[in-house]
Amino acid sequence: MELDNEAMVTKIAALKKEIGNLHQGISRKTAKTIELTKTLQSEKASGRIWQNQILEQAELIRVIENELHEKKQENTTLRAEIKEECKNLQKENQGLNRAMTRKNRQLEELGSKIQGSEKEINSLLQLLQNTQNQLETEKGRNLLAGTAEEEFSQECRICFEPYDTEKRHKACSSTCGHVYCYSCLVKQSKDSKRECPFCKKKIGQKIKLFDE
């Protein structure tokens, strides 16, 4: 019976020791659980912070995407406007080119008309010159005809030698119509002034003889 009691005491002691060990294990587990709980709470707080930051970044991305979408629409509109403006400029350039072509054609026609007018003017000037030459010749003939009968039978009005049939003292007339002998008229035509001593008109190079 005593052995049973000692066995019971020993068993109770062992149980107490085991219970004490269990209490110590439970205490350690409880401390660890508390520590893990604090860590978890800290992690949850950090997770909420990160979640808020992620939400903020997502909102910022959404705003940027909206701005990009608006910019794309603006670029599309701007490209359409630029394309339309280019078409208008091309039409204006085509119109200007056609107008320039018409102007160049008009200028060419005007140049042709001017050339034709210049030819007509030159022809008229030539006709006028010919007419003036004819009038000058006719005037000389009239003057010669009016003075020939008076002066042909007389002496030269410069050297006062009588006219004869020889060339040196043959009666002749300058373009102004005055009559001298051939020698005096040649001298007057070689003079620096080349003027008729009576009317002061220029003596032409062609000397008109009476019997020509």
C-alpha cells in the first residue's frame, strides 16, 4: 500500500512537472502569439499604406490616361485641320499657277503685239524718212529750178569766175539749192563747218550737177 502511495506521489510530481512545463510552453506560445499579432497588425498597417499608395498611383495613371486620350483627340483634330489647310493651299496654288499661266500668255501676246507695233513704227519711220528725203530732194530741185536760169549764165558767187563746161568750173548745187562752181562747192564741203556761206545749212556729201 505504501508503494502505491509513493508511486502515486511520484506520478503526481511528474504530472505537476509536466503541467509546469506545459504552462511554460503555453506562456512562450502566448508571448510568441502576442508578438506575431503585433507583427501582423504592423504588417496590416503597412499593407493599408501600400494599398493607399497603390490606389493613388492608379488614380494618377487614370488621370494621365485621360490626358493622353484628350491629347490624342486634339492631335487627330489638328491633323484633320492641317490636312484641310494643305488642300486649300494646294487649290490656291493651282489657282495662282493658272492665273500666272494666263498672265504669261497675255504677256506673250502683248510682246507679239509690241513687236508688231515696233515693226509698223519702223516701217512708218522708214516711210517718213523716205518721204522727207523725197521732199528734201524735191525742195532742192525746186530751188535749183528757180535759180538755175538766173545763176547758170552768171559767174560763181564765191570765186566770181564764169561757169564753163569743164568740171572744175561747172555749175552745181548743194542740197540747200544754192549754185556754185564745182571747185568752190568741194572746198565748202571739206571745210570743218561744212556750211553753205549764204544760208548756213549743212552741205550734203552729194553734189548735184546741172546736167545730171
